[in-house]
Amino acid sequence: MISLNPVTIKKIKRFRSIKRGFWSFIVLLLLLFVSFFAEIFINSRALVVVYNGNIYLPTYTKMIPGSEFNLGYKYETNYRKLKEKFKKEASSNFVIMPPVPYNPYENDLKINSYPPFPPSFKEKHYLGTDNVGRDILARLVYGFRTAIIFSFVLLFMNYTIGITIGCTMGYFGGKFDLIFQRIIEIWSNVPVLYVIIIIASIVIPNFMILVLIMAFFGWIGMTWVMRTMTYKEKEREYILALRSLGASHARIIFKHIIPNTISVIVTYAPFAISGGIVSLTSLDYLGFGLPAPTPSWGELLAQGWQNMEAYWISASVVTALIITLMTVTFIGEGIREAFDPKLHTVYE
């Protein structure tokens, strides 16, 4: 069993009492659940197919050819048409489709009509399609999954580098601190966008390349914070006692200083996540982000700008961005208040 510190339990209770932050956290968890299990809710593959007494679960299995259902072709089954076929036959066979029966890469085109198509409940394009006929809701949800994974990976790398270097600078001080201060000052003046443009002109940036580029420059902010906190923390009595007992530098830093500055680390995390989402969206909007046809909010924003008459494209992305960033911001404020030792502090 995991036993939590009474102080930690008290902070969690305080966070739950901050309704705006707590309910924002619930909403974010719901968004994460829908995005990470998006294949169940938004997918062109059926959830369940019952055919001649056999049960098929295509969602998370390998491709099932149409010949398996006597459709006369060997490429992947079109489950929407299969469902219509079973309905016409009025047999015991049936297909259960997800609520949104489209995947984010699928082009749903019409005869004598050109995309983008407006929202349609009849065709289950609830937010319409983009300029090549792909479902916007599908690309929003799958794009959110990409953005949130990008943000978490970037957060982990930035925090790992920033906390390690910042604590080391604050703990040892002296020439080591001065040298790294000069290195960071020079490093922070490098124009990140220009570096990304140069790299994008040489190679097509993928997920890991973008993460590495952003992490290459993104650790600086956390480094300054942890340096300051370590300078403050290392002069406390318990650190002096550990030194007198002969504790190693690594033990003092990683076993005592970092755990006692966890409130600062946790407080900054939600804002770092929102920053990661905005960064990836901005790069995709400018054309230096993930390669097509990867679902991306920035790419949808660019489409909305190019097709102003298709108001549903830009409106959907802007609304999704506002909800996500507002939710993450409220969570950050709630965590900051819950971990604030000054109990009288209230954010309105």
C-alpha cells in the first residue's frame, strides 16, 4: 500500500477544495482518456462485427480484408458500407461502429461537390471536414493526443536537464556556477525559431527531432528556478546536519534538496505543458512542425486561415485551444494555491 505524507494529504484536500482547479483537472483527465483511447470513439474500423456466427474485433487487431466478409476485394474492409449491406440483407449479421465512424487520415469525398464540407449530423461529420475531406473532430482528437504526448515528453526532458543542472549550480556555487551562468546567458540568446527553420530545410522534422530541438533550449527556465531554490535550501539546518554526518553531495541533492523543492516543480508543470502545446501548434501552423498528414491543430489553423469561408475549421481549433489552455491554466493555479505555504493566499 502507498502511504502518503500527512502534509501531502492536506495539500491534496486543499486542491480538491479549489473547485475551478479540481473540475478542470477532471475535464483534462476526460480529454486524456478520450484521446488515448480515441480508436474506440473515433475510427473508421468497427468496434464489433458479427458475421455468420463469428465475432470480429477490428479496432485493435490487424487489417481484415473485405474478402473475409464476401465483399470481393482484398484491401481493408469498409465497415460503414458493410454495415449498410447487413442492414439491407436484414440478416443476423451486424456491425457496431464508433460514434464518429471516420479516421483522421480518411478523405470522405462527394460526387460533384468539393471540400471543405460543413458540419452534418446526418453524415456524422459533427464539426465538418477540412479542405481535403478529412473529419475535423477526428483530427482534433488525434491531434490533441499528439500535442499532449509531445508536451509530456518535452516536460520530462526539460525538467530532467534543468533540475539536474540548476541544483548542481546552486549547490556547488563558486566558479562552477559562474561558468554555467555565462553558458546559459549565451545559450538563451540563440534564436530557437531560426534553428528549427534551418533544420527543417535540411531534414523533414519528425516527432523526436522536434522534441530534441525544443528540449535543447527549453531547460533554461527550470535551471534558473532550481538554482535559486537550491541556494536557499542548502543553507537550512538539516542540510548542514547532513554534511556534518558525512552524507555525499549526490545524496544531499537527490534525496533531500530536490524532494523538498517538489512544490515548485509541481507548480510549474501545468504551465510547461500548456507551453508545449502552444509551441507545437505554432510550429505546425508555420509549416515547420510535424510532417503531413499527421493530425495537428496548427495545420488545421493554417487551413482555417486559407479557407475563411469554412468558418467551422478555425472555430473548432480555436475553441479546442481555448478549452485546453484554460483547463491547464486553472489546474496550475489550483496546484500553486494548494502547495502555497501561505494559507491566506486565494486566487480569484
